[in-house]
Amino acid sequence: MTRIASRLLLTDFSLANQIYADARVQVFVVDTATWRPTTTLATLYQALTGTAEHENPLALDSLGKWLSAVYVDQPVICRISGPTVPNHDTGAIALQSAFRGEWEIGAVYTLGDIVRDGRFGSDTNKLYIATIGHISSGSWTSDLTGGKWLLYVDASTPVDYDDTIVSPATGFFFENEGARIHRLNDRLFLGAAVDNDGSTQGGGIGADWFSAGTGVSAGLNWVHFAATVALTVPSGKVGFAAASRASDVPAGYGSTQASIPFVGIGIMDRTGSGPPYWTSYGAYFEARMEPVSAAIGTVIGIEIDAINFGSVVHQSTPWRRQTLGGATALWLASGGDPANHGRAIAPAQLALGIVNNGETFTAGLVFANDAIEGTDGSSGFGHAVALSTRHLIGWWGVGAGNGEIVNYITSTATVPGPSLQFQNGATLHISVAGNIDFSVSNIASAVNGIGVVPSVTGASPYLETFGNDANVPLKIKPKGAGNLELYAEQMLFYSDVGAQLSGVVSSVTDNTYFSTLEFTDGGPFLYGRGYIVCGFGMVANGVNRLVITNAATGNPASVAAAGTDTNIDIYLDPQGTTGTIRFGVPTATSASAGSASALPGVPASYLIVKDGAGTSLKIPAWNT
């Protein structure tokens, strides 16, 4: 028997694959009657010819591939075990497995070639595989009985593909335990095999870390393996990948052409009343941080990256949510797509919920300092949150039922208006033009403050001071020489309990009668119509004073001296050398004020004064 090309390259593990890094590979001879591995290790050759052999088993390198080429001369199955991959077998390697068409007389066949026993053989649709390299004889029957060919696929009976392909149940899930796995070219079908409940990986190997539901996967017992595709990745890399691109969508797909690589739909259609109450999820993601060093890394429940390789687009606003050429990381839409699915719909209750599911968050919503276009957190401004007019930010109290809103911030403006800005030195109310309308300064270690108190009907709102000090004055300070202007006819003073004590009243109705009280270094001055009406002089250490007192009906008003001295004169001082003191007096009614001959004639007038007892005295006066 002539053997031709009896060795072929074992292509498995010829390319790098980190999953198999430093793995151990055993290569077993295949039982060609069952195409299952035997317990016999196959001979592994170092070259296509020669006697040099490899050890069996072999170790893969750190990249997960052969250290050098491996050749075999018979069908084999590789069994892999390693630090990052569960033990498993490869499929049977039938060496090249090239389909050569119908068997022919005198043809050269290589180990693993596949033929149909056509018109020169039994002329059926059965496929056979060459067990050795050889040149065919003149008889198909002799080559077959001589062991050169082995039945590969029995396709002699046509199959109606509208019917179900049925095989008797084996009661096993894994092939090495007895389950029948049928391969038609590159298609893989699981025949009558039971469900995998996740308790084993087959071949006596226990459940993987995820299926075991202990340790880091504890608490996931609600993941039902009979109804769930469970995927674990030994390499720790990507476990599931799905991708789509717009260029693959047919042009005639519809008016709305979208490429969506993944869709998860949860439908709540359970009727009746609770408890229990049921919840359906379109998708669920769970991120677990194990009790390891915080410096090692972090875990993220889900990351959504928006990447814009195009040109810079316009800013999104509540009135222009998406712009062509833009990239959006997360889009929360109520109503679905299409909006109503042909049915009446109602508002969705929540767009984004942050809840305590056994533990709290240390932060609810965080914007990185350089995440928003326009600012790096130190300079410039960026639009982190954009709300439409009449959208409000609300705070809720316990209240009744589902609680009640207790505070909120909103805007009813329809044109550009003022803004609020917090700075290191103050909180500013900024005008549309960018100027400061109003500010509250920030004072280090401040303990006293000012408040605005509104009022009910019939009462007055007011400003008040408060703080740690027992007495906190209220100061009003204009800039520079600016005036303090009051748009009021009266300025009233009240006690702490609200009783009116005193006041300043302005009865001037014509601004040409403008009256002012001015305090100067020399003393206070009273102005009327722009001129000084009177002034009050001051001296250092002045302890004596004048007291002007009013009086009731029938009693005199008085000007008196008062102070620390026992005797205090009242000094009237005209200005200049010819200035005099004038008194307004009544006209004289008597021709004679007395008989004293020394008097200069008849008095022109007289002054009426009273002594301390109230007795009237007449003091005559003459023109000189």
C-alpha cells in the first residue's frame, strides 16, 4: 500500500490567542468509528518528513500558540487545560478534509480527503474520508474493505427540511458524556440534549465561577440557566460584543433607517393585584466592587461612549435636542419608537431614578471639571444642564401619600434675563449685560447676617439683623459720596416689640423748599431753601448746654441753661462790632414810664418780662 503525504500540519494553536496562554495540550488518537478521542496519545512530528518528534503533551507559549510547527499523520483531537481556560476538547481533526468529488480509479488521495462513492462505487450519496494517503485501485469495494476509507456522512436518504430532524434523547448535555452533536459543514446543531443547569461543565468538571453562584457571584441565584444565555470569559476581556453600521442598512428599509446592534425589551403584562408586585427590565447591569485595595481599580455599571469623528456641531438645547452630525451618549425617550405602537399611551413616570437598593451613593450626579465644552473647571463656562422655561428643580418633603413639593427653582422668562453666580468673594446677581445687579459678600468666619422678613396684610415687611452677637447693628453704606435716598414722607422708629417710638417727617411738597440737616465738624446746621437757617456750634469737652422746652396751654416755653456747672450764664453774641440784639416788643400804651428826671423823655417802647414767680415786669426802651 502506497502512503502519500502522510503528515499534515496541525493548524490548531498556530495563531496567537491569549485565552490559551501557557496552556497544556494533549493530542489523542481519534477512534474513527465514533470520532471520539481514545486514551492513546498521538505521535507528533517536528517536520513534514523525518523521524524527529515532539513531546505529547505540549505546552503553548505566553501568546497561546505552538512553540514550533506540529505535524500529525492520523486524525486527532486536542484536549486543552490551562490557568485561564476550563479543560475542553477540540473537534476531531480529520487532516485537511478536502472534498474531492466522486471517487475515481487511479487517483492520488491524501489522508483526510473526502469523496462520494459515485458511479465507480456504490453510487449513493454517502461521503467517505481517507484514513491513509494512497493511490486508488480499480475497485471501490476493495479499497473500502481494505480500510482506506471510512464512512463520514450518510446522506443517502433525502431529508425534507420542512420537518424537524429528530433523534432519540440521550439525557446528556455534553458530547463527552454521551450527547449527540451533529455537524453539517460549519453549522452546529444540538440534538436531543437536556438543558444545562450550570452545575457542571462536562467531563467531571464542576461549574464555572459564575454558574456556581458563590463567592464573587453570590446572590445571582435568580439568573435561571435553563432560560438564560450565560457567558463567562476566561481571559477576563470582552464577554459579549455586538456591532452594526448604517452603511449595512438597505436603502429601501424605510423612512427611518437605524442600525441597532442590541435590543432588550421587558414587557409587564401580568394582571391582578399585589403583593407580590412584578417588575420587568429591558436590561439589567450589575457592577460589583470586591473588598480589595481601592488603589487597584474601579468598577463601572455601564459605560456609554459618544465619539464624534465629524465636525464640531451646534450646542444641544431644550429647543434643539439633536443636530445632524452630533453624537449623543444617552437618550432617554418616553413613548418608545414608534411613539404609540398604534395604541394609546400615557406619560412615563421617570426618566432617571437614583435609588437606595441596599446601600447609598456618595454622589448622585457628577460632572468632571473638563467634561463640558467651554470650560476646564478653572476658566470659561460650559452648559452642564439645559432646562426649558418653566422646567423646575424641586425638593420634596414627606407630606401625605407620595409626598409634596416644598421648594423649587424655576424660570418663567421668555427673553434673556438675570443670572446667579457664585464667586470666591461673593454671590452675585448678574444682569443680562453681565453687570452686577446685587451681591451677597462672603466674609470669613462670619457669624452675623441680615434677613428680609415679609408681612401679612396691614403689616410692613422689614430688614433685620441676626447672628451670634447679642446686639447686631444694621449699616447701610453707599459707594463713595453716594447718597442714601428714601422714597417716603416719614421715617419711623420702633421698639423691639413693634411699638412706634419716634420718627422723622417730611411735609415739604415743593422741591424749592428743600430742607436739609447737615452735620459738620463744627456742628450741625439746618438748611432751608438752600441756605443755613440755624447752626449749633460745638466745643471740645462741652458740658453745658441750652435746653429749649415747649409748654402746655397757659404755660410758657422756655430756654434754659443746663450742664455740670452750678451757675451757667446764657450768652448772646451778635456778629461784628455793630451787631445788636433785637427784641420784638409791643407798642407803649403809657405816655410816662415814671417820674425819674434822669430818663431821656418818653420811652419809645418797653419789654414785658416776668420774674421767676411769673410776675410781669415792664422794661422801658428809648430811641437813642
